[in-house]
Amino acid sequence: MDLRTPHRQSLWAVVFLAFRALGAIGVVQILLFVGFVGARLPSVLAFAGLVVVIGSGLFAAAALQWWRCTFELDNGELVIRRGIMQQQRLSIPLSRVQSVSLEQKVLHRFLSLVQISLDTAGTETAEFDVARTLQQAVANQRGSSPVAESGEQDAETKPKPQEQVLLRHTPRRIVRIAFSQPPFAGLVLLAPLFALASQLGRVVPFGLSDLAKPTGPGWFLWFVPLALTAGLVFSMTLNLARVVLTEWNLTLLSTAAGLRRDAGLLSTTSVAAPIPRVQIVRTRQGLLERWWSLHRVNLATIGNANIALPGCSAEQMHMVRRLVLSGSDGVEVFDQSVSKAEILLKTRTAAVFAALVSATLGFVIGWWSLLALLSVPYVAARTMRLVRLRRWAITSDAIGIHRAFVGWQREEALLRKVNGVTVGQRLFERRRGLATVTFSTAAGDVSIGMIPLEQAELIRDVALHSVETDRRAWM
Amino acid sequence: MADLINEPIGADSLPRLQDDRFEPVDSNWLRVSLLGMSLFGGAVTACGVTAWLVIANRGGRDSWIPLVAAGALVALTAISALIRVVEVRHIGYQVRNHDISYRSGVLVRRVSTVPFVRVQHAQIRQGPVQRHYGIAMLEVNSAGPDLKIHGLPVDIAEQLKALMVDRAGDLSEDR
């Protein structure tokens, strides 16, 4: 395929564009409109005719959009022309592409298509989506190995000669990842159904609502634990299904162009980014992850294509860290603490809020509203532990912060990746000679709060000196 | 590429950002800000009074609602104006060989610094009222924080923009 001449997307893209237009308008809005108009139409035939007219209009607009959208490579730039009423010409130098994401949903795979998203540092969203394989062109521009154009990607794809598998999760590891998620997180998938709870309750064959009615003195003792257990099992099953579908065969490869993450069972997602584009390394281990000896690594890159690696062992986590920090040791020892004044701040805020809530609820529920004040000692105890376990450190080339409560999380960034530094003082901090210093990178911020102002200004100057004297590329 | 030399540096030999070297912005910016807030307050008051009159003439018992809403907005605008009066004494900018810093804020005071080598581009924005008073806003864009330096005389804003573009280009070529 010669990309130096203008090309169009696959003809099937008209279908995807039509559905995207539908999604942009809003399925709920369309259903409401159809319901409103349909209730006033004289017959079903008229209603069907309305649906056909609307559908034809959507497809006609999508077809016109498809016709007007072309892409080509011109002197190392990806040039996209699109627009119906207003012509738009988008030029993206291939050297400015920060990351390339390939996604192949079920329908894409059935039609042998791929959705490709390119991210640059200029915006936070993908510049465009085209249902054709362009990763090969970008990869060739960077001198990496080409990716197969065929939509049929074998889940057991053997790596190309220039690619090296850094880690690949086994099915057993995938299951462990699922069981290391927060127990009730799976119920989030059902959130939209809560809006239709009353309608769903009518179609349930057995009397679900009858179960919830108290019947006998011991009802509370057996119903609540049963409901919690049933909810937990159901949620963990949803967790398992979600993780298996999204993270199946999770593989991290080192390619000539950088790192590539492939994962997915029915819908395969591939995220690629050059190593220098990684700005912040975040590692964490929750309580359940500690039980399974797993770690989560998140590589924040320029653009929208962060590389998330759940379920890594400690060795895998350190390996990825060393690779991404490119010769730097990063921050190994977190030896600086923060001021305990944060305990006073959080406790005072919680006390004020609890007092307001208690006073308001007192008119409704009487003396029971005083229970709201129990939140104050909880906030105080929680903040004491958070402050006691929070550590940070700065080396000659990296900054890092470590937070812990039950689990822990860390953020590290190389100083040469810093794009700006801000030293801020809230009123509370100013009265106590404290400050918050924020190191801004192209992929997010690393903030250290509640440290002495002099210390904040010193590490700001250290970071600025490092940025301004380091000749190495930051991206 | 030359070998990277990375000698340790003591705190006393680091170039420090001096807190007393910040340049104040033009006092006309306060006039422009207060004028804008006054116009907004006046517009809100007019809308509130008009709505109150319309509802009252129709015999509505809730005619006080638009007055209360307008009053609340005007009160918030007045508080913002007071904060701006205090803030204008504090804001300033400092240009060094390798970076530019901007100090701002009253309740939350901030000093943001962007090295020239990280500047993506700089632009000047000037509204009609600012044009009348001869001031402009310099916006410095980087991949991290963006600086918006208000209340600069136009010629100084142009000089700073040119300086940053030149320095960003020179420093990039050195790498």
C-alpha cells in the first residue's frame, strides 16, 4: 500500500461513522425523541418510516463524511483532509507522534479492520481514528519492525525478530489480577441498571422485593450477611469476566520503536510508545495485591496512551522501572518526611464539616445526628497514619514520592522530564512556613506538600538546574 | 555527543530564585480588571432587576428570587474585586538567563517557573480594553504548566515573547 497517494478508509467505516454519529447525538436522546414522536404518529408504518428516514440520513451523512476524509503521507507528515461544510487539513509530523494505539473490537475483527489512534503532545485526545492500518507507516518511519496488516491477529502471535517479550501474563496470573481488585468494584458495571431498577423489578419472575421485607425477628441476622455474600460473589465474578476480557494474554514487548503492550480476549488492544515518551513511573500495591504478591505499574506517557501493567511480580516491576528510567537508578530510598501539620488541617476540616452535618440532621433524626461526629477521630487516625508513612526523596536526576495507608503507591519522574515547577502556599501552609512543590511533566504532575518553604524552594532550584543543564533529550 | 558530566552540586552553589527580584505588573491591569468586573456586576444587576419587575408585574410571588440571585452574584464579584486589589500588589514576573517565573495568588500564593528550553510557544493576547490602556497578557505554553502573565505593557510583552522564542531556539540547538 503506497501511502504517498491519498487513501480513504475502508467502505465499512461508513457503518462505524454512522454509529459514532449516533453516539455523539446520544442514544438516550434519540430514544426519547423517537418515543415522543412515535407516540403521536397514527400508525406503526409511519413510525417505521420515521426510523428509516432518520437511519438513512445518518448513513448519508456518514457516507459523505467517509468520502471527504482522505489521508496520505507527505514528506514525513501524515496529512488528513476531512470535513463536509468546513474543510480541515491536519498535518502531523510523524516525528511528533508520541504513541500509537491499535484497537480491534469484535466487529473490527469480523471485518478485518483496525482502529488506530495517534497521540501527540499538543492535545490530550487522539488526533484522529482511521479504520486502516497506519502503524506500519509510523513504525517504518521510526525504523521499527512492520506490523501485519491483516486483521487476523493470533493471540499467540510470536514476536518479530527485533521484538523482545519482557513479560507475558499466564492465565493463572490473570485470574489473580481479577481477585486482587477491590471486591465490590465489579458492581460498577451494573451502575446504569440502577436507573432502571423499578422497571427491571417488574420483569423479575420471583418476588425479589418480598425477600427484602422483614419477616420475623431474626430476619436482619440472616438477610444482610446473605445479601452481602451474594453481592460479593457476583461482583467478583464480574471482576473476573472484565479482567479476562480486557487483560487476557497481557504482553509487554520491547521493540525497536520502544514499548508495546498487547492485551485482550475478544477485543485486542495494542498500545505503543517510545521509552523517552514515558514521563512518570507509578507503582502501587493494594492490600489484596500484597496477598497475591502482585504489583501494578503505570507508565504515564505524553498523550493519551498510558501503559498499564497490572499483576507484575516484584522482579518484573523493577525490570520495567529500570528500563524506563534509562540508566538512572531513580529514587531507591525515600527518606524525607512531611510535616504533621496536615493532621491538624484535615481533622479541623472534618470537624467543621461533621458539625454542620450533625446540626442539620439534628432537626431530622434528633440525637442520632451526633453519630456524624464519629468521623472526626476516624479522619484524624487515618491522616496520622498517612502522614507518618508518607516519604519523598530527590536525587541528582530523579524525584519521587511514596504514599501508604494499607497498600502503598509511588511516583517517580526523571528531573530532565520536568517542564515546569510551582511552589505554592495555601493560607494554612503560609502561617506555618510550609509549602507544596509541584513538578509538572508532559504526562502529569508529581506534588510534594507540607514541606518547609526553604526546602521546597531548594528542590525547585535543584530541578530547574537539572533541566537547564542536562543535554539529554527529555522526550 | 559529549560525555555527560554529573558532578555533585552543593546547595550554596545552586542558582537560587530571588524572591525580591520580581518585576511588578502595570497598575493599569487593576483598572482593566475592575472595569470588567463592574460591567459584569452591572449587567447582572440589570438582569436581576428586570426579571424582578417582569415577575412582579405579572403578580408572581417569587419575584424576589432573581433579586437574591443577582445580589449573590454581585456580592461574589465584589469579593473577587477586593481579592484582585490585594493580589495586584503581589503578582510579578522574573526573567533569568534560562527561565521565566510568575508569582501570583492571594489566598493560595504560587510561584511557577518554566525553563526556556521547555517553552513550546508564546503568544500575546490583548482585548479591546487592554488595548486602550496599552497592556497585554503574555501566555507561555509548555508541555507542563502554562504561564499567563497579565498586565504587561505591550512593548515589554513583545520583548519577552521575542526573548523566549530566541532563547528556546538557542538552547534547543545547543542540545
